[in-house]
Amino acid sequence: SDKEHREYGLGGHMRNLNKERLNVNMRRKRITQIFPWLIPLRTWQRKIFFYLGMKLDHNRYTSCVQESLLPAEVFSSRCPLYNKETGFDMIYQENKVHNLKLAAATIDRMLIRPGETFSFSLATHHADRREPYRDGLTVINGRLTTAPGGGMCQLSNLLFWVFLHSPLTIVERHGHGSKDFPEPPSDAPMGVDATLAEGWKDLKVRNDTDHTFQIHIAFDPEQISGHLYADRQPALCYSISNGPVTYRRRQEHVWEEVDVIQTLSDRKTGELQNTRTLYRNICRIGYTLPEDTVIL
């Protein structure tokens, strides 16, 4: 439907975004690239209007945390905390874990009640109030570097993957424009990610059901796990898969293209209800692919 296309960022809007990515070298330079000293001012301005916009958009945003977990686990997933394939000193992985735990503390056990919208940026806005974020890996102006709060996308990636297994409506999600190093092992298929840029890009989901959902984030020494609970099990089961993966060379870069597909089935009978392509994920590959990879 038209609504689904708007919610998942499909149709003409997504095609336009993909064209922008593929023609990145033809873009005009932003004023902050010409005058880097303007970046702090521009960032402050964007954050002010970003959060003011949420105060005025008439949405009810999640804020309630309940210590006890709801009875029905809808979906859970876990992934390694540390990635040794980045090419950077492992101190930045340690710093990332520190940042993830700060952010997760503000999200853990948060309820998403009927009619409410969860915003990652709003939920974690003051996560570093008592203890500052540390320098982690992040992409700024298309370049992999380090900055306070870097690595937060691992948490938003995990939450997005979990949300896709529920009837929650994806209101806002942005894919990474590039992958600069191989991803650690995960049960998520390719192209399931959600990048963040406070003031610019957010991860938002809205609860258009009569269920109440609850987020739970947990850590062990090597892994982070994400769980979604509900007051009762939804009627449908959700599974996510990929279409064929294609690698294309454009100018000096290799681009990865893959469809992300959602399948719905009846929870009791297992009967297939619907299959749809949510979006086509396109990103630039910034590392050497295996020798047997076919590049068109």
C-alpha cells in the first residue's frame, strides 16, 4: 500500500536516496566541508530543531520503564560485542562497549504502549549525562574516524533487526552508506542495519496495535542480546530473508545491492499469510571482498 511504501522509505524516495549514494562523487561540497569550524554550530542547530520537532509533531513518545518483563517473548537475537576486523586499535572496541552500555541503560525495559512511538535518539538523549561517551569508530563526512559515542549503531542495528519480527511500524530507518570492514557473525541477513546521526538520522517505530511491547537489552562478557517482549503473543510470526546479493562496480567503488524480504505466517497454524520486499539496501563496500566474489 501507499502507506507501507511511505513507512518503509520505499518507492521514489528510496530510489532517489540510492541515486544520491551512487553519485556521491558528483555532489557539491557542503558548507561545513569548506569551513569545518562551522561544524559544532551546525550540529548544535540541528539538534535543537531535531528535538523541538519531536515536541511539536503530536506523537506520543515512549518514556515509561517497567522493571518486570512482560510475559511473552516475541523475538530475541545476540551478536558479538567485539569486531577484530576493523583495522583500528582494539581500544576503540572497548570504548564502543562502554558507549553501548550507557545507551542500553536508558532503553532497557522500556515499554512501547499502543499509540506510542519509540525514538532511539530521544530515548538515549541524556545517556551520557553522568558518565561521558568514549571515542569509538564512526563515519563523519563519509570517512571512517573516531568520535565520542562512536559504535552506537551496533545497538540500533540490533533493535531494528528485533523490531522487524513484530507488528511494530517502522517510521524511520536509514541504512549505512558504506561498510568499511567485514561485519561480525550475526543471525541477521545482509542489509538489516540502522545508522544514526543525532540531529539528522534516527530509528523510530510506532505501535499501531493494541499490544504493549517491551525492549530488553542484556550483556555478557562477549555478546550483546536484544529481546522484544509483549503482553501477549501477536497472531503472526515474522521472518526476514534476503533476495539475491549483487555486487556492482561503479567508477572506483564496489556497491552491494540486496533486497530485504519479510514473510508473515500464522503463529498457530504456520500458514503463510504474506511475503513482501521491504526495501533494497545499497551500500558501498570499503574492504576487499573474497577472491571468488562476482562483481558485475
